[in-house]
Amino acid sequence: MARLFGAIALALFGGSALAVESYTIDSRHTFPSFEINHLGFSTQRGRFNETSGKVLLDTATGSGSIDVSVNTASISTGLEELEAHLRGPDFLDSAKYPLMSFKSNRLIFQGDKLVGADGVLTLHGVSKPVRLEVEHFYCGINPLRMKYSCGADASALIVRSEFGIDKYVPAVADQVKVLIQVEAVKD
């Protein structure tokens, strides 16, 4: 469920075609979120409010890297009791595993457009390969900050039991959709 992180997915930034450029994740505009089926009745949603990281991008070679961390205790669902349960040992176990991370050294381009990132999601002390699909990617001058920035929407599906988070499976789905809205500012 936290796989979102992923990421976070930040393999999502563009820059000049001449050299590697560095971007810092904008934590005020980056919120990994998740969707999971709840007992067959509805889709529960939540997000993480504290994300940090760096993205390196070289558009000339179609390469780069992503290194993103998410504070698992920053989970937000709109219901304090549920958040406390999700932070506990049945799910994220935030006291023992305060961070989840997504790291990638393989960005996937179609022409000069970023469309994905293959990396490793570490969640609940378990590291597994994950592919982020990038549905939207845009770079340009942010008119509010007057700084070159990049943003993206990325997603992935993870199986939470593969990360040792199997409480209430299958009543609460094992498959979790991770959605990541991310923005980063050129350093």
C-alpha cells in the first residue's frame, strides 16, 4: 500500500538536453496516495503528507535517477482511528519502519518524454522491484516561484503481502493501487 512511493515516483523530471540536472522534490506538491478495496464495499483512499527526495535527469542520454523517501507516519485518510491502525504493527508499523523509499536508476523514455521508471520500492523492511508508469510529465517555468520545475503523475500496482503486510487479506484487498502526484524544482 505504501508502495506509492514510491515513490515516488519522481523519476518524473525533465531538464536540458546538455547535461545531468538535479531536482529537489517539492514536498508541498508531492503526495503519494493509495487506493484499496475495502471488504468489497468500497475503495478506501489515503495519502502520505511527508515526501522528500532528489531526481537527476539527463535528457540527452535519456537517463537519470530517482531517490525518494516517504514518512510512513504521515499517512492521512480523514479518519484518525484508521490512521492510528495503519501506522501500527498490523500494517505500516511506522515505529519500526518510519520510511518507505523508491530508488531508480532506469528511467524509461519515448523520445524526450518520460513514461516510466523501473526501481526498487522498500516498504515494511522489504525491497521489491516496481515499475512506475508515468501518465503525465511536464517541465517549465513555475509562474509562482519563477523557477524551472517538473511535474508528473505516476502509478503502480503493488501486492501488499509481498511486503509482509497481509492483515485481513483477502477481505481487504491484497492489491493496492499507488498514485503519485509529484513536482520538483531544479536545483
